[in-house]
Amino acid sequence: MGRVLSVNVGLPRDIAWQGKTVHTGIWKAPVSGPRKVRGLNIDGDGQGDLAGHGGEHRAVLVYQHESYQYWQKQLGRADFTYGQFGENLTVDGLPDAEVCIGDRYRIGSALFEVTQPRVTCYRVGVRMNEPEMAALLVKHGRPGFYLRVLEEGEVEAGDEIALVASGPERMSVSEVDALLYLPGHPREQLERALRIPALSVGWRRSFEALLAQESEGGAASGNAGLGPASGPSPAWSGFRSFRVARKVHESDNVTSLLLEPVDGQPVATALPGQFVVLRLGTSSESALMRSYSLSGQPNAAFYRISVKREPHGAAGTYIDEQLRAGDIVQASAARGIFTLRPGDAPVVLLSAGIGVTPLLAMLHALSAGASTREIWWLHGTRNGREHAFAAETRELLAALALHHSYVCYSAPEPGDRLKSDFDAVGRLNTQALAELGIPHDGDFYICGPSTFMSDLTAGLIALGVSPERIHTELFGAGPSIAPGIAVSPREAPHLPAGPAGGGPMVSFARSGLDVHWGPSYKTLLELAEACDVPVRWSCRAGVCHTCETGLMAGTVGYQPAPVDAPMEGNVLICCAHPQGDIVIDL
């Protein structure tokens, strides 16, 4: 039997934090008298970030008085007040080690069900003035837990808490929390957790991902329940020397490079759709770092990349005007998860401009394997002069038993032949896809400008295609995730303000930015933010893996140490610092 010591509510507010504005509902304060508990929260309460907090399975957050006492001693503080940890109900009893997912409790006139442990983010650290608090709650096994409201009613301080039904499998909040966040994810424990009907959807998906990782024999490192979808580990760390064996002009503005390893040793066969990072130039200080999709048939003998020369583009200009056959460039191992999936479903390849390159590698793989899948090749470009790989794609498609091709020119020239060189005037869009009758049960791969990908993704979903079947690839930096941070105009990545640092070189490969590390930064995340490099994060303490990013070259140290290590070849930028020059996939 437990008892409610305090009912705490608070509406979201804006606070200043590290030069940013944070919209958060973490500030809760005790209220007197009964409060009505509804399906999504308690009257007078609210959440600032509904993507990470709130909702049916996270309606009410519970934290224990015993944990207050523990943290007062652990942190050497005596300034706590109820609601300090963002909880709605401060309770006596109900320890995380004893409460189980699926347990049902009667509190006042309301009925509740335990659905998941707390998901900790940086805002509990802001509220506690303890930046590592999100990690400490997990490391010390004291997360607290969420309740779903089964029957609405009133609760108030002093109410008794009665257990009315025990959850199946008897897995405690602490056990479930550790199963996701801490190293070691035993298959039998994952299966137990997935048999609990009350477990929230988000945690269920994380455990399913971990179970799939376990089913692969544990070959993949990292935490699949938290981190990005994992492909195979990179074949090598850092860069290898490659010689430009051939240089081919594919169109007026696209040049391909055939790269062979200088040491004569084979490169690991890349998956169709993967990319490499090239280091171009004669010295490390002036080197240009760029990411390029592999555009040729996956093989272990060479890499082929194809580069569009953009106006004022330094790397494209260097490749077009200065790089010669026989020159040496540095290349990373192939990596990336935008890859052709096996199966029998139709394959729909949608590209615009230079976005054709990873899809061309997929088409090479399908053609080389004499695929019997239904293949759709849909491409948009300006005109015949800019239509790279036209003859190559026709030859590849001709080798496939079931294929369709549809090419759009947005600005055809007089010499471009309709129904011969291209199929329609205009841009590739959702209307065209609907008129073509593309199969909705196919696997869709989209690459091109960001608006092209977002428009087609939304259009395909509107046509009835499942989002799980739609895969996209960005050339540049991906979208940011900064929960609760007020949106501000996005600036292009730039060198940080102030004097240049004197530490190791940090290269942001996708942003094309090289920055010296300096003492004013505690983590790679802070450096990236100072440069307006788009980043993704949530906990800022090495717990959630939202910030997990490819480490292309170099080594890092951690402070604090991550709760669970990232995938091999990746880094958690929220708690990492460089140990020498590094290259990261941002």
C-alpha cells in the first residue's frame, strides 16, 4: 500500500537556457485539494513537447519520496521540493524495483495502469541544475514511471494507493528501464517485455528492434532500440588512399571518378545506396571533405562516385578542373543505411538531378542479379545536356524482365526528343505517380533536393503507400532534432565566433566545415551548435542515442561515459570530445 504525498501540476512555459529559449512543462508545483485526472493529464497540467512527453500512455508521471531522499544524499543537496523531478504524483512507496509494467492501481476515484519507465531528457537536468541528471536516473535505477488513465476520477494528497491487479510477466520498472538503456539485452527478457499488453508503443518498438538485433546473432554493435538503424560496421576506420583510375564526363555538369585502392588490396563490397567521404586536396589543412554516394555496380575492386559541379561549389570545381587521372584522393569505407532491401516486392526508384547516384547503384545491383522484381525507374532533370547516365540506365533496364521507365525534363531544349529522350515535360510529382499507376505495395527509394523528397513522401502517403516502405537519402546535413527549443531562422554552417581554437581539427563532412577544437567547448555537440551545424539530440548526457552520428575518422573520449556504447564506427556527440583530428558525419 502506498500513499500520495503531493499532487503537482504546471503548464508549459518559456525559459532561458544556454542562450536558447526552451518551451517546457518540467516545472511542477504542489496543489491542494482534489484534482480531476483525465485521459491525457491532470487538470492544470500540460506538456511542452508532446513528441517526447504526454499522450495516453504518458498521462501521469510518478516519482517516489524515497528517491528524493536518495538524491538529496547522493547529490549533497537539501533544496528539493515536490514536483522537482517533473512528476505529477509524489508518492510514499511504489519503488521502481517493485512496481511492474501492467500493474493497476486505484488512487482516489481514478484507476491507473503502469505503462513504461520515464524517458529522461535534458529538461530534467535543466530543472535540477544538474546536466547529467538524465543519465544518473538510469545509472542509479531510479527513473520513476508513467501511468495510463483507465478510469477518470479525482486524486489528492493523502489518498491511499491500492494495487488492484498485477501486470503479467512481473517485470519491474527498473528491469524494463535497464533492459533498454543499459548494456546487455537478453532475448528472453525482451520476449517477456513484449508479452506485456500495457507496455507503451514506443518502448515496444524499441524492444522489437533489439530483438531483431539479437536475432542476427548480436553481430551488430550498438543499441538498436535507441540508436539509428544500423547497417554493417564500416570495413575500416579513417581514410585509405585511392588513385583516380578514370575520369568520365557524364553530362555538362556531372563527372564520375573511378577510384582504385593504392595498396592493391580489395575494398569491401558496398551495399547499393551507400556513400563514402572523400578528402580532396594536397594537405590536411586545405583539404575539402565531402560525402558522395557510390554510383556504380557494388564490387570489391573499386569505387565509382559521380559529382555535380554546382555554381561556386569548391569540391565540384576542384574535381572538374584540377583533379586528373593518376591523382591520389583519400576515401572512407562505405557506410549508410539508405540501401536496397531484399525481397520480392516491386522496387520504385525516384530521383531528381544528382540524386540519381545512389539509385543508379541500386539499379546496377538489380540488373547484375537479373532481378525478377518489378522495377520502376522515375527520374527528373532539366534537359538532355544535364541528363547524366541516360544511355547507362537504358542498358541496365533492358536487362530486367519487368521494368518501367519515366523521365521528366523540366526545361527541354529544341534538340531534346519527346518520347525518345524523355517522356514528359515538367517535374516529377505525385500527380504523375498517380497517373502512372505505380504499385502501392512496392519499396520506394527517393533521392534529390529536400523539397522533392518531402513532397513525394507526403504524396505517396496520401496515395496509400505505407510510410515504412518509403526510404529517403539526403546529400547534405539532415534535419535537426532539438526538443523544446524555440525555432529560429536556420543559418548555413559557419566557423564559430571568437578566436580560432588551437586543438584538433574537427571536420563536419556533410556540412563541408573544418573547425579547430577549443577549450570553450565541453562536447562535440556544443561545437556543432556554435557552428550552426544541424544536430539531433535529446538527453545531452549519453543516454538516449538521439545524437548518435557516424565517426568517419579519428578517436574520441567521453565525459560523462555513455550509458550504453554507440554502434561501432559511430559517436555520441552529446558527451564526446576529440582525441586528435576527427571527421564526423554531420
